Amino acid sequence: MFKPRILHLWWLLVFLSGYAHAVTESPKSFISLQLENDAFSLINYLGDHYYTHGTSLSILKVKEPPKWLKIASKYTPFRKKTNGLNLTQYTLGQKIFTPNNTSSSSVVLNDRPYAGYLYYGISTLSHTRYSDSIDYGHLVEITFGLVGPSALGQETQAFIHSIIKKNGPNGWNNQLKNELTVGVTYSRLWRMIKPVTNNLMIGINRHDSIALGNAYTYLASGVMLRFGKNLKKDVSPPTIRPGFPGLPYFQATNKTNWYFYFGIEGRLVLRNIFLDGNSFTNSLSVDKEPLVGDTQLGVVFMFGDTRISASKIYRTDEFKTQEEKDIFGEINLSIRY
């Protein structure tokens, strides 16, 4: 098993991959911290529950992607060369899953398996504008990851529980086995914005996504409604996939801007390693639901070079024997530098 200090080296990778370009460029960069937790839902705060925690740290650059990713992205559907905004993002993250019954140290049948997921992703966005009110973009992401004990889900959860002085789940010995993962995700994004008054705007974001890999394989489509001030300065806040494709990118502002947002996404799930179990070895698994939906409600505040967002996500049942609803909250902090 990897020792905990490997986790520290892993987290440094995202800074090194992004900072290598920062010293010679103008300050058009963003750093973003995303936290997702069932405790933030204010419903499941008394115990760990299904998708119990997610952390992602990203560095985004207003620049062309590496040559190999630029070549690979040319083969994605509807990809077009553009002279508009081009972004490259480096992301490091971890996700933790537990069953609903975390008190038992024995195998819990018909419940979500324990699993940790440690991943590194690099993505590129090309943006094209039709008019002042309608634009679209293409987002391509390649993700490399680890599932199993080497992903350090148990160690991370034990560390967090030691801080809050709370006993942790007892069944981590039954988690999924070690497996390397690789995945490719493509999203096409549309954004339409219309003024309502001199200060307020209404916006509709549409997206279609496809993900292929041994961790996740799915088709997704969704729509988000936004209402607030200066919507053109922002696309939408990030989320941890699978979910709404947001970005750390936003435009700086001298005044405080805000908006509320409400979104729905539906997914046709063909592969979810955290429910289907390991790809090449025997492991615990449950029968997944092929259709999964997310409903998201949140608020965003932007001031100067800082954006803060908070939201709650309601997710429909992901497996057939699921006993409780999966509800979790998100907090994001993005800073332009």
C-alpha cells in the first residue's frame, strides 16, 4: 500500500504541471478549490453516506493546450479551430465512497462498496462567440486515476475524522481493489444571455457530454438557468465529474456581482466502477441504475479577482437496492492571479 506521504507528492503534481508555464506569462491564471461533502447538505451531516466526500484542486491557464492534447482534441465531435478564448486546466482530485451502513466491519451486501479514487486530469476549452448574447465552447478532458487502497480514501477519511474527533467507518477492509483508470470526456457547451433590466440578466446554459473509460462511461445532457448581475463575466462554477461542466474561469470585476442558478442533468450510465466493481478482478458490486439525474441549486458571488459559490445537489438513485437519497453540498473558491 502507498504510504500517506505519497498523497502529498500527488497533490504537488497539479502545481508543478501548471506553474511550469506561469513564470513567463501574463497573469491570466486561475486557481480553484472545490469541496463536495454529504455533510454540506445539512441532512447527512451525522454520518458518511454513499458519495461522502470529494476534493479537487485546479490550475487554469489562458493558453493553448500541450501539443499532444491539441492534436488529440481535433478528433472530438464538432471540434473547430477558433481564434477565441483558449483555456488549459490541470486538476488533481480525490473522491470517497462508503455504503449507507458504515458501522459494520463485515461485508455489507446490496450496498455501495467502499472506494477511494485519486485522479489527475488535463483539459482544454475552445470558445467561440456567435454574437454578444450567444456563444459556445468545446471542453475535452483526459483523466488518469487510481481506485482502491492506493487511492488513500481510508487514510484521508481517518485523518478528517481525527480532526473532528469522530469515529470513522469500520468496513474499509472491504473496499474495491487497486486499479489504474483512464478516461476521456468531451462536452459541448452553449450559453445564451439576455438582459432583464439595466442591472439584471437571465441566462441559459446547455451542455451535452460523453465520457469513455474504465472508471466512468456515460452520456449526459443538461441545462442550467442563471439569474443575476453581469452573467457574461462567468460561465458557471466548477463541479466534480460526473456533473455539470463548470470552469474556474471568470472575468475580474470592480463591483460585486452575484447570480442564482438552477440546473438539471440526466445521464445514461454504461459504466461506473464504484458500483460495477473492479474491471479485471472480482470485487464487491451492486446492480446500478442505468438512468441517473442531478438537480443543482446554488448561488455565486464575484468580487475583484475572487469568485465564491455554494450549491446543493440532489441525485437520483444510482443502484437498485439504494435505501437513502444521495444529497450533498458543494463549495468552490476560485481566484484569478
